[in-house]
Amino acid sequence: MKHGARVGVVLGGLATILTLLVGVAAANPETFQAQRSGFTLGVSGPVDLRDVNYGTGVTECPQAGRSVELPAPLDRRRKDAVEELSGQGDDRRANQDYSCFPHDEMSISANPQDGRNLVGGANDYRLGWGTSGFYASTDGGRNWYDGIIPFPSLPGGDNLDGGGDPAIVHDRAGLVYYADINFNRTDDTNGVWVSRSTNGGFTWSRPCVALAGAAPSDDVATCGGIGDPRLPGDGTIAYLPDGDALANSSIAFNDKEYIAAGPRPAGVSPTCFRPETKTAFACPPEITGVDRIYVTWTLFSQRGDPSPGSRIYVSYSDDQARSWSPPRAISGSAPFCVGSAASECAFNQGSVPTVHPATGALYVSFLNGNTPDEDQYLVVRSLDGGQSFTGPRFVTPIFDVNYPRAVNGRRDCVTRGQGSTRAVLTNSCFRVNSYGNITVDKRGGAFADDIYVVIDDNRNGTIKSSDVDVFLFKSTNGGDTWIGPTRVNDDPTLEPSGSKAPGTSWANTPPGFDRDCGRDPESISGDASKCTVDPVGNDQFFP
């Protein structure tokens, strides 16, 4: 079945969850199928690669695009055709280090007070493992300054040096915020944090976990010891310490966060929260931000959880990311979510929040796997600043199970560094996914309820030959119903004429181009050689 193979992307202890689910759910195949479907959404890249050391696998690398004002190394390498082309245009490379390690899963934001100020982030492997890199420019991207976001400080004096999943946003005052996950690479300690910068992204606040006694006590909580100027808990959204010092999924895991900023809705007052008890109180004016900052993320349940899942959570801040509201699950329940108790949409990943700049309405979109086969894209809505939500609402099915992978024919990508279950594209071994993106119509007025979603998937491709397209969906009633898809790219393509309906026999599949050709039933595994009619299009992805 599809989810058994797909869950293999989760390394170490998270893979143990699969074994548990096999044991507890084997008596109910439909429930088992949906549960494993959800876990196949998988943890994000920096966690998946947390024990990978790139140091022995990379030699010399190109320096094309670096700022010309910086000292250049003597370079006697033989440049290939790609590097020669990359140096001919006016593109500039944001990371200015001379290491050869990857920088991926980028995020970027422009300062609304100064459009020349750009701040970016990426999973940055220059240390030999995944951390959170930042890149800042004050001249429209011509020159860049870069570094690593400060690791959050922990109660025991340690820090979490594994990190990634960068997400960056400016508020309307021009302050910039950098959300990321941080974790230990040797055990399950993990959390979600936000750093802020008041100088255009060149230096950053260091998040801290509040120091307190055995019982929660806001009065004695401190941050880092005597003389530390930070407010206790500054920048800490979620923190889960490991109790057994092993990477075995003994605790839940916070993953794949994203961030948004916007005005508080009418009637919603700035609210701050105590570091230990999370007691709400009125924010002091001197640290109250012009916007409410929202972060959404996925919480993967720990090994042995009687209600396993990967639920979407939200937290918000009104004091420039210093204190954060208690996390709450927002992925909800719906009739189109199957395989979990009470139709809960329990298996999710890839959430993205967006805030309407006029009304303050918050929308969150995410990928859900509570499905018999292919996944689905959902949206929830809050009109009171993230305190309550309606939905989820169904947007579209996501055809992300029928990607090329090593388990169905692309064994060459294992040699080139991808796991056997990672989705890739024809003629490449790029790691891809079908997480979408969402935004609101910023004109307001008659357009205040208009929302737009973009996704990419392989609905016009097969496990042998991908044909990934970008699709646009629109809602004119605040996300209740959706119009689409509208195919954005215009390269030639073929729509499948013989796709197998879930639960039907392969023998009854009509002849012609079949998006499920070669697949084992409801699975990512299969035999690509059984696909005899190929799509004709190219791949467009990561909208």
C-alpha cells in the first residue's frame, strides 16, 4: 500500500511509528491505509538529513555570482558549461561563504519600508550539517551579507545546533522575523523559534527557553542567567526536551513551520503571554508590534501515541515575537478526511499562513493525507486573530503519489543522494513535493473575500515520466468554495484518459495514457517499465 512505502522518508525513530501502526491497525485495513497515508507526508529536509555529513562528498565548487567587491580566491578549476553560463548574467549569489555545501528550501521577504532591503533564508549546510542561514541586502540584491541564525539557548546552558525550514516575513514597520525549527542531531529534543532583526537582517535576537523551577512559575523564570537582557522565553513557540537522550521518537516532533504577519482584526487587542504558565496579559506599549505575527507548523506525534497523526498547529505574537500564545491544533475534521476517529484530518504537512492586510483575516492552507490514495489540499480560516477557526475546506486533490521514485524505477537517484521514497522529476534527482501556497487579494473592498491558492502536482504525469504542472485555484467567499484548476504553465501536455479510480481493478482501466500506470495499488512503489504511453510536457514546480 502507498503509505507503507512512503513513510520510509522518515529517518531514525520516526520510522518506528510505522512499525507501531502496523501492529495496532492491521485489523482495520481502511484505517491503517489512511493513517499510513498521513505519515507518508514525511518530515522536512533538514530533519531527514540531520545525521548526514556532506564533508567527504563534495570537492571544489563554483563561486559564480558572488559579490565582486569581496576578495576572490585563486581559481584554477575547470568550469563546466553551467557555471560559465551562470556567470554571464546579472544574477547575484546571496550566500557569500566559500563552502561547497547545499543551501536549499529558500524564503525571502522585502522590507515594506525600504524595498532595497531584502532578507532571505535557507537550509544552510556550511557547518557540515543543516542549520538556518540568513542573507541580507540593502541595495536591492546587488550585494549580500550572510551568516547563521543564532541557536536558541536552553535551560541547561546547551543550544540546538541543528536547524532549518526557514520562513521570513517583515511587519509593516520594517522589522523582519525569521522562523525556523531547531533540534538535536543525536536525540529527539526539538522546537520552533522566531528571531527578529531591527537592522534589516544583519543581526538577530537569540531565542531562549525560560529558566524556571520544577513547577511553572512566571515570577522566577529567567533567560540565560544573571544579566541576560532578554525577556524569559523570548522567541520560543514550542520546546520539547527529550528524556532518554536517544533519537527514537519518544517525544513529538515539531516540523515545517511557516510565518505570516498582518493587522489584528477589529476588536482584537494586543495580547502577551507569561513565559511559563502562558497566562495572557495586555502587552506593554513599548514592545507591542504594529502587526500580529502568526506561525503555523506540523506536530508529528510520538511513538505509542493512541491518536497518531501530524496535525497543524498555530501560535501568534503581538510583542514582536517575544512571547507566543499557547499552541493549538487547527487542522480540524471534515467528511472528506477518512481513516481517523471522528473524521479528523489528522495527517498533514506543509502549512502556509497568510493575513489579509485590510481585515486581518487569517487563512492557513496545508496538504492532507487522510485519503484512500492521492492526497488533498485544505484551507482553514480565522476572523478573530487565530483564536478560533472554521473549516477545513476542500480545495483540490493532490496527485503526488505517482511521482518517479527509486521504489518504482529511479534507482539512479539513490546513488546521487536521494532516499528511495523521495519524489523526483524526469531527467533529474531534485527532491520535490506538492506543498502549495496561498495569498489573499490585497485590494480589499469588494475583493476582501477573494483568496488564491497555487499547487503543483503530477496529475498529467506518471511514475515513469513526470509532467508536473502549476495550478491556480480561486475562492470568492473566504475559502468556502473554490474555482479551478487553472493550469498556469502553457507547455504542451496530455490529460490522462485512463486513470484508475480508487478501488477498481487494473484490468478495467481504459486504454491510453494512465497516470497510475505501473503503480502497485494505492502505492508509490511499482514498475515504471509498464508505462507504455508517456506524457509530453515539461516540469514546473515549487510555485
